[in-house]
Amino acid sequence: MSIWIIGFVILLVKLGIVLLGLLLLAAYLVYAERKLLARLQIRLGPNRAGPFGLLQPLADAVKLLTKEDVVPNQADRLIFLFAPAVVAATALLIFAVVPFGRDWVIGGRQIPMVVADLNVGLLYVLGLSSIGVYGVALGGWASNSKYALLGGIRGAAQMISYELSLGLALVPVVMLAGSFSMVDIVAAQSRYPFLLVQPLSFIIFFTSAVAETKRIPFDLPEAENELVAGYHTEYSGMRFGLFFLGEYVTMTVLGSLVAVFFLGGWRGPLLPPLVWFSIKVLAVVFVMIWMRGTLPRLRYDQLMHLGWKLLVPLALLNIVITGGVMLWLSA
Amino acid sequence: MDRKRNLALVVWEALAGLAQGFATTFIHLFRRPITEEYPEYKRELPERSRARIILTRDPDGDERCVACYLCSAVCPVSCISMQSAQRADGRRFAPWFRINFARCIYCGLCEEACPTLAIQLTPDFETCQYDILTLVAEKEDLLVDHGGKNHDYNFYRYAGVTVLTGKGTHIQEAKPVDLKSNLP
């Protein structure tokens, strides 16, 4: 009984730390993105709230929390109020299976640095990111607004299309690691990161991941110069904040997934595991921001073309080649 | 074979183009920002910038405004209102003159319409107020002690009332023709 209680407390503490860290990271990711994007465009970025504008996320949070929570006339009230939570919750839940450090040993007990080591961790990730589509599609539909509806439709189409290549790009990783568990996948990269043997897979996964986060150049669901703000046009206050939070948490989560699947997770020489993990995640996130500062938005048909006619066939080809090489090596 | 080479070329060009774009933005990351931080640094605005409106005086220190209502008529948001009256010497003036800066769009049409160059726009744009009623400017708020953009211009030397000086005494004005001596 006491062992069970200790385990439960440890789980709660881990949950708290991960949740707090993730939310804090998401908040400061917004700041980092604004600052970096500004520098990419030779501007200064936020620098008024606190030293170097470091209190900007706090000011934003206060602003969002004190704004009125408007529900449009004739909106589908229940779904409208519920949709932002789906986006934010699924994004946060994905991180549960991401290992972020080596097992700790305290007093003879092994504490794995992961909230939950599911044996189907990878499928859990893909499943949750599919549920995240509901938040976008339903939020857009329930708003009773043309712009939001168009954004929601685009979001659903885009995310379902890119989910496919996202999943297919991970098949070779699973083949190499021989497991769906994220902990095992990191363990399989003890000698070399999968990036070296699966560069094509990495490119496909990264591209699809950027499409999943609905970021430039794949930000069609919220294309602000066509659709005002896309699926979250009608949202205000903290509900909009939840969409925003969800987007930035997804960014962190997909950064950590790239790190786990291709960059060797928390593994690295000299520095402690958590530092290595952070460096890798932040590097991926930096590239995402850099992309936003560089690339224009794709047209809708180009987006579908890229997804279905390029990434999916390439991913399938990659699976076949990987399988062939593995058979040849084992023979 | 040719098609294959073309495909490789296309892919290479696409990748090179992408790399070029990313390199350009990355270089900009290390360039000094060109931002001018406003409240600390205030840029010298051009003389002809259109912001807060003033009523100027001619070189003799008299009010230029003759209360002709042209500015108030041309104003697209109807923010200028006034009353006209006549002085003892026959010159028109405005006993009261009011501009509602809460409505003013700083289009400068009043300045263009003004025949005496009395109403002028200045570069002073910091007119924000917490109470909207404080944005209503009366004549004493608008009147200044200088000639604005045209220091030397005095409308009455070119046209206007002749009570004081008599006909034909304006600058660039011909002497009045004596009808009697102009017969064929």
C-alpha cells in the first residue's frame, strides 16, 4: 500500500513539474518567437514589459484573462466553449510519453524521467494529435462564421493529410527501434541518432510536424490575410489564449518528438540529459521560427500536392528501402 | 535521361533557392535593428506633416482668419465651426472658432481651402487625452503668435478690404480705371 502511495505521489510531482515546465516554456516560446522574428526582420521585438520585455508573457496572460469571453450569436454554444480545451489538452497530453532524462535512482527506487512509459507511446502520440484536429474543426464550425468555418475545414483537411505522412515517416523509426515505446526508441539510439540513418524520414517528419502545428508555410487554417484568423476568428479572452497555448505547446511537443525520434532524445556527451534534451528541442523550435521568418505561405492545392503526391509516396518508398536494407543486413 | 537530368536540376534549384532564403534571413539576425524607439527617441518630422491645427497671425500681428467658413465647409468630418463678425474697420474675424480634434482626421483640406493661409497643420501629433471633451479646442487654444509656414504673407496686402488704404493699393493690383477717360 505504502509503495503504491509513494508511486502515486512521485507521479503527481512529475506531472506537476512537466505541466508547469511545459506551460512556462510555451509562454516564453511566444516571447522567444516574437523576439527572434523581430531580429530576423531587423526589428527590436517586445522590450517594454520588464527588462528586455521578459515579463511580456505575464502581461499577455493578464490581458487575455481579463478580456471578455464572447460567444457569438447563434454559435453552437457547448462545442464553441469546449473546442479550445481539446486543442490545449491534447497538446499537453502528448508530452506524457516523452522521456526527458535518464532514470533517477533515489533510495533504491528507480524513477523514470517520463510521465508514462506506454508500450504504444508512438500510437498514443499519433492518436492524440488526431484528436487535436477536432478542436480546430469543431471550433471553426461552432463559431457560426464563414471565416472560422473555412479555417476549420482547411485545418481538418490539412491535418488529416499530414497525419498520414507523419505516421508513415515514423514507421522506419519503429522498424529500427523494434518498439512503439518512446523510452525504447531513445534507448535504441544509444550509439547514433536515427537522423544519420533516416535523413529522408527526418525531413518528412519535420515537414509534417510543421504542418501539424499549422505554422508558416502551412498556416492555411489561420491565414490571416485571407481568413482574418481562421478557425479562432470568433474566440476572445482566455479561450483564444487556449488555442494559442495549444499551438505553442504543440510546437514544443513536436520539437521534443523530433528530438526523441531522430536526434537521440536526451542522449548526448558531457552535459546532463535534461540539458541535452532542452538544447535539441529548442534547436528544432528555432528552425521552426526561422522558417516562419523566411518562407511564404503555400497555396491550398500546393499544400495538398506536397502532402499526398510527394511526402506520402516518399515515406512509403522509405519504408520499403529501410525494410530491404534491414533484411540485407540481417541476412 | 534528359528528363532525369532536368528533375535533378529542378530539385537542385529548389534546394538552392530555399538555402538562399534561409541564409538571407539568418544574416539579418545579426544586423542592428533599425527600430526607432518612440517615446525616448523622437524623429524630427517634416515641416509639412499634418497634425494639430493652428490659427496663425500675419506679420503685423493681426489674426489672419477672416471667418469665411471655407475650412468648415470643406471639412469632411465637419469638425470645424465658427461665428463670423465684422470689425469696426470692415475686416471680418471670428469671435469664436472651434475645432473638435476628436473628430479631425488631419486630412489638411482646411489648410488647402484657406484663402488667407490662416489655418495650418503642424507636425505636433501628440494630442492624446483621456477625456474626449478636452480634445475640443477653442480659438485661444488654436491661435499662435507667428505666421506658421508663411511668415511674410499678409492677405490684406494683396486683396481684401480697401477701407483703410483705398482702391488699387494692393500688391500686384492695377490702379482703378477711370471710366470717363477710357472712352474710345
